[in-house]
Amino acid sequence: MIEAEDLTVSFGRVAALRGVSFHVERGGSFGLVGESGSGKTTVLRVVAGLIPDWGGRLSLAGETVLARSPRRFHRRLQMVFQDPYGSLHPRHTVDRILAEPLAIHRLPDPERRIARALDDVGLGPAFRFRYPHQLSGGQRQRVAIARALVLEPEILLLDEPTSALDVSVQAEILKLLVRLKVERGLTTVLVSHNLAVVAMLCDRIAVMREGVVVEETSVSALREERVSHPYTRQLLAASRGYDPALARRDL
């Protein structure tokens, strides 16, 4: 479904991506992990068409993606952002937030589509005319997911969709995403620094550092710690939490 070869992005003199390549099968789930600033979100923004100036080759379902893609391209692919409050217009109701992409793409029967999207994310009609400030963080993220799903895309890009939420709410959103992926047959690409989240949602992962993919492996290999790159081993060690023995050793 997604083929990326030698993606490069520069912001001034800073090389954000340096020859990033990966592929995602139709219906597959792929994760990008690494520390902040490693280039994970930049990859998502290139795939989503949010960065016009990039190099390399990118194709979706065999169709080459250009710097300025047609409207139909964006209907096939949608993105859920990290901040569930900042990504929603504070003066728009949930109804208007969900109706806007339908109007942009001139899709028929908005009433049915909005009702289905809200139902799919576990929000009933009572939430339809509320404003973002009247919702909890988890409810706002459900609205953001509904907005992405209302166009019935084939590909869903997830930029740390649970990092701004409480731990208990994170679990609910993760279960929701797993269910929606199966029910809708979605191809997903997830960005996260949390290896536990990636292990729950993804089949394969790419580990990024300083704009480069240093290792690509399966989630099963990650769970069994069958990894080869030293940086991947460092991420695994960090995911276990604070280790006093290691801290004293590094002093």
C-alpha cells in the first residue's frame, strides 16, 4: 500500500530525513520509533502531503505521489495528530468539525456519515453539538479519529495519538484503534516513542535516529529483544524504566 524510497527532507541546513525507505503492505500496520527529533513525524507529514518540498520516491497503492497531490489522494489517506485539543477548531462544534471534510470532498449523505463516524468511535448523538472545551481529552481524541474516518480512508496515519492522554484513557484509545483497523481494513502507520504502544498496534517497526532508519524489525523480534543495532537496544533498556545499577555504573 505504501512504498517509500530514499525520502529526504531539509529545513534550511538541517537534514531532517536522510534516505528513509520502508514499505507497508495493504492492511498492514507499521511503526516508526525513536527519540524526539529523529524524524518520525516528518516522515508522516511527507506521506500525508503536508510537506511539499521533499526528495525521493513515494507511492500509494502503486500510484506515484507528487509534491502537489490531487484532492482524491487526501481522501484515501487521513492523519490523527498528537494533540487532541490543538487539532480541533475551538469554535466549531463536533458536527461542524466532521462536516467540513465531507464538504471539501463533496461527499453525499453527510448525516449518515457523521452518525456512523461518531458511533464507530463510541460517541453517541449527544456529543454531536458540543464544543471541544466541553469534552475530555479522550473524547477529543475520539472526535479527531472520527474526523479522520468520516472520509472512509484506506490509510490512517497516527502521530503519537495517545501521548497527551492519561494512562487509563490511553488504553481505551489503543483498543479503539485496534478494533477500527480490523473492522475497516485500514493500513496504519504509527509514530511513537513508546515501545509498548507500538507493540500493541504494529506488525513491523523501523527505528529512527537523526533522520535515518537504523534498523527495521518485527514486533515479535522486538518483544524477544532480538535486535541488532546498539541504539535499538538502548531504546529497549530505556523502556524498562529507571535502573539504579545502570545509573551508578555511568557515573
